[in-house]
Amino acid sequence: MTPKHEKQEFVTVLVRDPRTQKEDSWHSYVDYEIFIHTNSMCFTRKTSCVRRRFREFVWLRQRLQSNAVLIQLPELPSKTPFFNMNNPHHVDHRRRGLQEFLEKILQNALLLSDSRLHLFLQTQLSPEDMEACVSGQTKYSVADAIQKFASLNRRFPIEDEERKKGGNGADSDSESSSSGLGHSDDSISCGCKASLASEES
């Protein structure tokens, strides 16, 4: 293939749709939808959508920093005791900061090679389950986890279009029925906006 026919790689990340979730009768938190669309060979899935809360971003940054000590990671929006989840300005300011954080992370080839980043962006596994998966303590691999999560969610129209045009088979939906992901939580099936409506109570 000649260079003029090669597609330039891109990764689009959007942090959007903040929602207040009840942790228990006394505590609530805000989570955000992370949407990824890419043609990068670094990603198992070319389109994905998950929901993450602020403390999971904190965990991700700590893990990435410990694995890439020579890289100065971008900062997360500061955690302030004055953050008010009922204040749209506070929530949107944090959302924008989280998006900027991910945009900068995704521009670094070394960080893109970290499996935790891919599990964070393309599955709904908890930090504990991501750590177990990366360290080989689960029955499923990183790729299995990402494919299994995708199979539990509605397929994206853009992926359907790419398949109709004869997109490459590396992004197929083939999966092992014995992947045994240890996460049967309802939050796994949240997917994108199309399948999030059922989450609201």
C-alpha cells in the first residue's frame, strides 16, 4: 500500500453526559460517559463508550504515573471540598478537565501501551478487576474483557457502516463464551446514550 492511500490514525475522545448516581441512601456521586472513536491499531475496539467517576480517573493517573515514571502526566482537575454536584458549572468544569486529561494521555505512545488505560476506556471493570486482569490473575485477557464488554452493549452505527464497507476482521465481534468476566453488575450494560435510558430510576 502506498503512503498516499494510508489513513492517518486518529483517536477522538469525548467526556460528556454527567449523571448523578446514588451510591447508597446517604451518598451520591457524578459519573461521566467516555466515548472513544478511533482507527488506531492500539485499540481493540474502534468505538466504545463507558461511564467513569472522578476517583477512577485518579486511580488511572496514579497507575499510569507509576508505570511511566519519566513522563510528566497531565494533571486532573483539582479535587476541591467545595465541589457541588448540583452546580452545573462545577460539574462542567470538571468534565472539561477530565476530557483535556484524556486527550493529552492519548497523544503519548508510551501511555497508549498501558493495558490499564485500555481497560479503563473500553470496559466497565472496577480498578481492582483491571489490576487483576493486567497482572494475569483472571481467566480472561485484556482483549477478552474489551470484546466481552462490547458484546454486552449495543453496537455503534458507525461500526456497522464500517463492517458493511468490508472493514477489517480484526475488529470482529467473535468472542469466547468462556471468557468468564467476573462483573455481572448492571452498570456493565450501560453502554452509550441509546442504552442508558433504562439505567435511570
